[in-house]
Amino acid sequence: MKERLKKRLRELTALAGVSGAEQVVVAYLKDAFSPYADSVEVDSWGNLIATKKGKHEGPKLMISAHSDEIGMVVKSIHGDGFISFDRVGEVSDILLPGRKVMVGGHIPGIIGIKAGHLQKEEEKGRAKPIRECYIDVGAYSKSEVESMGIKVGDRIVFQSDFMEMYNKDLISTKSVDNRIGCAILAELFADITKDDFNGTLYGVVSVQEEIGLRGAWMVSNSVQPDWAIVLDTMPCGDTPDVNPESELPVRLGKGPVCPLIDGVTSAFISNVVHPKVRDIIDEHAQKTGVNVQYVTLSGEFYTTDATNISMAAMGIPVGVLTVPRRYSHSPVELLDINDAVKLFTLVESIAKSNGAYDISFL
């Protein structure tokens, strides 16, 4: 499974799928699910729904992951051939200058940076805001840029290779968030058979998570599952610039993470894991021997598709399982593939138990 997930992740992270333009990723995943699902549908916004019937009647379990990644979008093309751009999702200004990018999925470009020889003292220690940044695609005029096929609204991704560290289980690349969740879900459908579970299993790949969890709301109201598990990623707190005890007790290589409560402020919680689903996660963690890192992020800026899933269709019991990764929302996100393998083991065990639990609140 380790090599299967690594191969799938390599292929998925090579694709460009910024929010609102996930077509290439969705097409890849449709092909990946089709040999193993009873049906695969893609709705008008790009949400993918793979359906698999179990051996007996039972509840509808939805396991989801989002296909989109953060990035940028072409805002305007200057007369001299440079490009201004907007962010799509949480892209930090500090990441921008001096980065290689791909415009429209296939045109190479560079986010310009003023030569160090010419920088004033106040410029050297300042994060250049996005409004002052520009992309150079090697053109000398607006018409030359347009002749490349570039137009306003084209998505822009960071160019990032798939890099194995000295320890080859550690992988750094762009869009680990959340192509690793997509990889786990695709391999789950490849592994599980209809004789392994009861009820109906829905493998859902949602769109536009990074800009408001939009696809999750659409697809949950369509599927209306009895309960759901969201697969995503989680920032780590085990680097020198974070206190892992008081800020974020999440460590790379220590297994999947279950964020029990998350949200933007402590007064406005985004999601709460359903108590019965938490019990199911606990039970299968013990059964499989998988260590789960439980965490709360109330008051931090973090949430997942579970927020909108839980409120759809008059309320859906939902749990969240994530792969820890360092350097989130950057071109160098870093994960330990063993954490992904353990999450796969756990979610497969949970899926096979569908129908064995009462999900009611009391």
C-alpha cells in the first residue's frame, strides 16, 4: 500500500487543479474509480460521486476528499507582457517573489523579484504584497501573452517537483493538501469489495474546498448519506517555530490526526466531530493498532469540508481523519507516507463496519 499511495500521490500532485478549475484532477479520478465502482458520476460543478453497493442493505456511508488546491488567477495582462494576479485560497504573500509557476496549467512563468543589488534596506526585510507582484512569462507585449493562450481568469499553480527526502518515506511537493486524501480514497475503492461491507459506500471528491467548502455542501445535499468521514490534511506543530504542546500537538510520523473541534474563533466553531462517529474511530483505532492524534483547533483558522457536510440534508453525523503535513499551503508541503498508510488502514476498517453501529445521538 505504501508504494501504491506514493505512486498515486506522485501522479495527482503533478496535476493542476486550483479551486474552480479542477477538471484535470477530476478526469484523472473518474478514470481511477471507474473500474471499481458500480457507478461514477460527475455533477455540473465537478463533484465526483463513486457508488459501491455492499452485500446487504444498510446505511449510506460517504467518504470524501477535496480535489482542489490553493493557487492564483490571472487578474490582468499589462501592455509590456507582465501579468498581475489574485490569490485563490490562503496563499501567503511571503511565498510569492522568486517562485516558478505554471499559468493556465502549462505555460511556465516566474513571479518576479527585484534584484538584491537594487533593493533598499526597507525592502530586504519586507514581505512584498500580492498587489506589487507580477508574473513574467517571457513575453514583451500583451498580444504576445495572449498568443500563448493566456487570458484573464486562468489559474496559476506553483511549480514544484515530487521530492523524496533522504528518508524516502518523507515526500515534499505541492498540493499534498488534499491529493493525499484523494489517493487514499481511490485506493480504498480499489481494495474493498462488495462482500466486505453492508449498505452503500459513496466515494466523493468535492470541488472548491479551499474557497469556502462549496462542493461539499452541493454534493452532501445530493447524496444525503446517513453518516460521513472526511479525509484531509492537517498542519504539524513539530517545527522550531511552533510550540507543539500549547499551540498544536500534531507530529509528523505519529499517525493520522482527528480534529475533534475546529473553527475560526472559539465562539463560532466550524465543525464538531459527532460523538458516535468519534466512538467508531476510537474502536477501529484500537482494532487496527493505529495511533490517532486527537486535537482541537478552536480559535485557529482551520476547518474542512466536514463543516458544510454536517449541516447539509438536515444534519449529517460526520468524522474527520487527516494526514499530518508540515509547511501547509506552500509549494513544499511535507508528509510521511506511513501516516497515509495508517489512515488508509483505519478508514478501510471503518468502511467495512458500515451497518454495525447506531449513529443516533442518544
